[in-house]
Amino acid sequence: MHRDPAPAARRPIRELGDELVSQIAAGEVVERPASVVRELVDNALDAGATEVCVKLSGGGVRGTIVEDDGEGIESDELALALRRHATSKITSLGDLESVLTMGFRGEALAAICSVAEVHLASRTALSPHATRLDARSGEMQAAARAQGTTVEVRELFFSTPARRKFLKTDATELAHCLEAVRRHALARPDVGFTAWHDGKAVLQWRSATARQRVLDVLGADFMAQSVPLELGTATLSVGGYAGLPEAARARADQQYVFVNGRYVRDRLIAHAVRSAYEDVLHGARQPAYVLFIAIAPERVDVNVHPTKVEVRFRDSREVHHAVRSAVSSALAASRAGALPLHTGAALASAANPSQQAATAWARGPAVGNGSPAVPTRAFNAVPWTSSPTQAKLALQELTALHVEEPAAPWRVTRTEPDTHVAAEEDAQSWPLGKALAQVAGIYVLAENSHGLVIVDMHAAHERIVYERLKANSAAAPIEAQPLLIPVTFAASGQEMATAQAQADELLQLGLDISPLSAGTLAVRSQPAALSGGNVVELARSVLAELAQFDASHVVQRARDRILSTMACHGSVRANRKLTLEEMNALLRDMERTERADQCNHGRPTWRQISVKELDRLFWRGQ
Ligand code: ADP
Ligand code: MG
């Protein structure tokens, strides 16, 4: 610990004044204007509002006004509402265990009052008029408004300039405020939300169904590129939407988790989702998702964080397992073998008012933010656009593929250049169509009712082999290889405990780990498929996972990793000539295989180029 060289004279212990206590508490609750928005909207929702209006000025720093049509506050309780630890939401510790309101600590309004100018106006159903209270002076006045409450917060941090300095530009603060509204809006589709900034309407969402609200808030692109998920157990339910792997993003900016209607950031849930994507997501990309978890209130503790953005589950393994299963089963269905094409397209267009999004489903996997793409060698996305120069560039990309093509002639014949329907019955009924040729020893070309399908045969085959291995080995134990000389390592108390408690699970993985002495573990066998690796590192990481997560999940994951390595070596390499029959067999296999849209490393396995896009490429009909 750091010590002053010349300690100041000891100061006596004193109790802090009320105002100072609130200011200190405000440090936790009110970080920036968005925190004010979050707390005030929480209060409006707790009051049963059906319409919430947020009016911001100067990024919310100059002013944040939240109006609601909730039950209101009696005029003689207005002053009390602003006091610290004053709440109408709980009266006993017992209430805390089953709390379903957003707030319950009674500190938000007090904290905000200590760092800003606040006016509170409210009217209940029975009062003849509204009453407005000036928090600073305590003055009360009759005011005009319908039933509900208005909280006006001005000049945030005016009395604490040091904190004001931490604020970012108005535009950034505004973005955070709107994000706070967005989270509430996702959680409560039954409530209408409006947001204004400097006199202009920036958001407006009417009360809607859950699905419509997700569409309103996250947009048609998200809807078109995500799958609904649904899972219910005796104690909890998980619903929402999981973004398709190819729609994953560079940033984790579209990841929403709600527990009993409360937006939370939770490492355990994030991990569970991530592990569901592990098999299909490329590298560092971030999946987009919205999850609504409903759990009996006594199974979750919401009182572990001042802003309640973190929660603690009584049975974290149960939650981890449910979330992972819900997401991974939603992702398992591949679109290569999905519904008949016309049904899929109809679904997508029902979901999307915009024409562009309506065809996104039929296009096959796209990379990036929903822009349709053609494959390049490096699997980079080339946005497909209609502008002539860009079309030309895209064309060069496409021809670049052909330049390296082997001697074999490559020709696509289209019987009727202007019809979207292929001549053969097969191409109609098979989602991935009928094989036409092989290009550059890597790509299989096929024609379906939408146009051209391009398949990366190695990537596709790798996925097929992997899924087959997984299906066949589900029950079989992983082969263990005994170590001639046991490897020992110094273990933490946690590691010792896990090794002993989960010895069976470890054996299932081919790992024989047992205590040698207090504080030392010995590894006597490891999975044969992973021999040659760092045994201690492997043991440590498996122990760490077992300590934290559902054991069956850890076993499954480790098994999958081993099988994925095997699949990669067992699949068709590039430059192998395939016959048309073999190509068709590959396409049919893909249609039958789960997760066939991505290889084991998360790269796309196929792309669709529609006839429309081909037409555009040749400036047909322009
Ligand atoms: P908490 O929400 O934790 O109870 P707050 O400081 O946020 O604490 O609010 C204190 C009390 O003021 C609430 O318990 C509630 O009774 C009342 N209140 C605050 N905002 C509103 C509102 N918009 N409508 C009705 N009552 C409100
Ligand atoms: Mg509150």
C-alpha cells in the first residue's frame, strides 16, 4: 500500500452530510445523461405507463425530461419521492426476493437531485390538478397536466464540474441516451416510446407485438438475418432472435439480454451464447442477438449492482445450459436445406417491408451488414451494387475467379435467358439446385430457381464430415492416452476441488487428473487426439471451464474441438476433380446437414447470385 512520506495530522471521524452521501451515491447510479434516462424510464414503467416520452436537449446534459401516463404521485408524497431510501416498491426484505419492479432501492431520484436541477410534476387519477415541485427550493405549485408524471432534469453535474468533464460530445451522449431508450423499448413492446432531441422527434415506436418491436428497434436487416428461438423448462424460458453467423458484426453492438424485462450485461449468458455460435462463427466476429429470459424472481438476485445491470442467478448452470441450447438449436437449421424456396422467400418478405431485405433470405449467406455479396478467394465481401462502375469492379472480381480456372471448359447454359425458372424440375425442388460445373478446383456451380449457386466444396464437405462425426460419436467415449510419466502441476484450491468433484466428467474427456498432494495435481492421461499439446494448459483450461459452466457443455465442447480437427483433415481438398454426380451428391448432403451454411471455422460454404443480379451485371433491362 502507498504511504505518504509525511502523513497529515489525523482527522477525526465524522458522519457525512446527507447531500454529500447522495452525491457519492450518485457516482454509482448517475454516470452520464443516459443513466438519468434509464432511471427515469424505469420509474415510468414501474408506474404502469403505456406511453413514455423522453425529451433531450444538448445530448441530455442540458436537459432530460421524461413524461409518462402512469399512476402518478400524490402531491403530499412528491417531496418524499426525492429523498434517499424512499420507495413505494418494497417494504421488507421478503419483498426484495420477489421484486419485479425495475427500481426498489429508492435512490435514483435522490442521486439525480444531488447532481442536477430537478422539477417533479405529477397527477394521480383522483387529484383535481397536477402539482409541480422544485427539488432545490422545495416550492410546490399547482400545474396543468393529465394523469402521470413529468421529471425534468437540467444541467447535469452543474455543481460537480469534475464529473462534467468526463462527459463526451453531445452527439455521443445523445447516442447513449437513445440506446437506453432502445433497451427499454425492446423489453416493453406493449409500451409506446417517443424520443426528442433539441425539438426534433428522433424515435417513435407505438405499442406493438414483441416481434414488431424488435423489427422497429433493430431494423429489417436484423430480422431478415436472424432466426427466432424459443425454449421453455420448468423453471425458466428463453425467447428472442439469434442473428445468423454470416450477419455477425465487428463490434458487440447488437447484443441484448433481458432478464425478467430488465436489460442486463451478464458474462455467464454472453458465454453461453458465444459457445452456441462457436461452431459456426468466424474468428473475432460478434453475433447479434436479442434474448428474453423469464425466470422465477426468487431464482435471480437483482440487488447486486447499484444500477441493477448485473444479476446473480441461483443456479447459473441451469441458465447457461438453457441459453446455449436455445441459441444452438435455433442456429442448427441451415438455410441450405431449409424450407422450400418459395416459402422462405414469402416468410422473409412478410418480415420485411423493404424490398432489399425481402430478398435477403433467398440470396444465401451474406457477409457484413446485410449487404449481398459474391465470394472472392479470401472470402471477402464485395458489395453487389447497381452502379455501373461498381458493377464493373464486381465483375472483375468475378472474372478473377475464372482466370485461375483449370483447363476444363466452363460454360453455364441458360435455356431461357429471361425467365427466372430453370427448365428442369430438379432445380425447382432442390434448394441448392443442380450441379453444373466445377471452377478453379474449388467451387461447384449449380443452378436453382433463383439463379446461380456457388459452393466452396472443401468448406462444405468439412461441415458435412464434422456433423457426421458429431452424430456418430455422441455416445462413444473419447479415447484416452495414458502418459508414461504423469505430468504434475501446482493447483489452486478451486482446481483441486473441481478435479475431485468432476473426476467422472474429466475421464469422459480422456483426462485422468487426480491430487498428488495438497496443492499438486497429476495428469495421468490425455485425449489421444490431442497428444503432443501442452498437457498442463489443457488440464487447467478444462478445469476452469468445469468450475464455471455446465459440465455436459464442457465435455461437448472439448469433444467438438477434437472432431473439428479430424473433419478438417478428412474432407475433400481443393483441386480434386469431382464428377457431376459427386457434385450433386455434395449439394444434397449439404441440404440434409445441420449448420451447412458455414464451415467449421465459420466461413460461408455457399452463395446465391440471383438471375436479377446476373442481369444487372450485364446491364440487362437498364
Ligand atoms: P425506486 O424506483 O428505487 O423506488 P426512485 O428514487 O427511482 O426509487 O423513486 C422513488 C419513488 O418515487 C418510487 O418508489 C415511486 O414511488 C416514485 N416515483 C418515481 N418516479 C415515478 C413516476 N414516474 N411515476 C410514479 N411514481 C414515481
Ligand atoms: Mg427508480
